[in-house]
Amino acid sequence: MTQKWITKGKGDEKRRFAIETDRKQREVQISTIGPSVSDLEKEAWGMLGDLSKITSVDDLLLQLKKYSGTLGDYSSFNSLLITFQFETPTIVRSKAEWGYFGRTVNEDATRINVLYPIGIPKKDGPGKVKEFIEKKRKEGLSDEAIDELLREKFNAEGGGLTHIFSVGSVYDISQTTVIPGKGKPMEDNAKAESLYNTLKKIAKQHYTVEEDTIVTGARGYTAHSNEGQKIVVMKIPGEDTNVLHTLIHEMSHARLEHLYRKDLPRGIAEVEAELSSYLVGSHFGLDFRGDSSIYIKNWLDNARSEGKVLGKENLDRVMNNARWLIQEISQRL
């Protein structure tokens, strides 16, 4: 016999009575509750804040490079959170996406917590999108025709705006095992020329793009045009890496709308564009560090002379811009 208490009341008067019962108390095993959304957001903002306090440009670039590999699929916050929980992430996917790539998540895998939005259309995973592109290419469709079909059939960008998030789980490729007979290749190696041609096609969908000789000494610039913004780059035969670097930089200026941001000092705008270039290059295995570090240092010094510094909001914009560029390029390679 065990003792329980019940409460009885009439009106505002309540009394508790002890009773005896043969009913056994049920033992419940409580599973470990993961972090809350607010905990993860706080952690990510704190990490961005720590990055913004780094005074050495070389150290900042080295720290940012850690996140370049995951920016193809995840927001700046999630990229930071993944690396915080899993020191050396390579390719990170959900359990469902790993199923597409012919891999199963190991039973002993420790989940990596990420934030995902609630109440907006779910983004289609890269596996599903890549399979569709490969199928249509085999059918002989042009890239332009495939792009049109992608916009009709898939939600490759996610889209929508929400302030409501939940916590989900993802896993690194090292936490998975190939399913016999179902394994698929993960990533394609891309050369600078291929990357440049791909990004130029993407840029032309949004801006006027010109390849021209520039006599001012610059390799490229972004300006106003009758249709919005114009990107001009100087393409020299045999210098594919340099022109790719320039195009990423100028497209970052355009996407971050630096021409219209009168509140943003030029020094910070240039740093945002160059950090974006560095992250995109790092993701695809290109090392822009030599040129980027000198360029960023000069413009940071310029901004500091005006009393301005690189803040965590700037780094958040940089990482999300790089993420968009990486996603767009990856879908078309």
C-alpha cells in the first residue's frame, strides 16, 4: 500500500486528505532536454561578438575560415553553433538528407543542435535539388531551362521571414556510414574558371554585368545603372582566380547594398565585401588570404580613423551573404 494525497474543496475552502492505494507509482525515464532556442541564440551572438573583438586581421581570417565549409547550407548562427559543438565539421546534413546521399547516421552519433525557422516554407535540401539538376542535364536541358524549372518546383532558398525558431539536429559525415550499394558522391571540385562563369550567370540575373578595361587601377567596381546596380570587372586572360575574387567582392557590394547605405563608412563596407570574398573562396578551396589580409587591414585602419569598428552585426551580414553566394554557385556546378 502506498499513500497519496487528494484535495477536495467547496467554494474557497480546500482540504487535503491522505488515502491508501494499491496503485503503484509509474517510473518515468526523462530524456535529456537539449538547449533552448534562446540559449543557442545567445551562444551564437556571443561567438560573433568574440570574433569582432579580434584585432589581428590574420587571426580573424583564420577563425572565419573554420565556418566557411558549413556556410553552404547553414546561416551564420548555425555555422557558428555547429563548429562550437563539433570542432572540425566537414559536411553536415540532417538524418533525412544523409539518407538521400546513401548514408545512415551511426547509433552512437551525438546530435549537433541547430536552429530552424517555424512557419515559413521549408527549404529543399541540396541532395534533392542536385538529383533534379543531374537528371535534367542528362535529358539535354540547358542551364537556363533548368534554372526556370528549379524556381517552379523547388524552394531552394527557404524564403519568408519569421522570428519563431525551434531546435533541430544535424550530423557530420564522420558520424555516418555508407549504406552498401547506395553511396553517392558528396561534392564536386570546381576550378576558378568554372566558378567565375557560374557566378557571372548568377550575377546577370540580378544586375548588369560588364567585362571591361578599367584604367583607374582597380580590378572592378559597382555603380548605379538604369536597371539598379552595375558590376564591372576587368578580365585578363589566364587570371581566372583574380577575376573570380573581384566578381565575388563586387557582387557582395551589390547584395549588401553598399551604394545605398549612407550610414555605413566605406572602410566597413569594403571589409564586409572582402570578408565575403574570403569566405566564399575558402569554401571552394581557393586561398585569398594573401590579398585579403592586406586589403582588410588598410580599410579597417581607415574605418578606425573615423571612430568606426567592425561589429558583430557586420560579421553576421558577411556570413549570411557568403552563405547565399555559396548556395547559388553550388546548385549550378
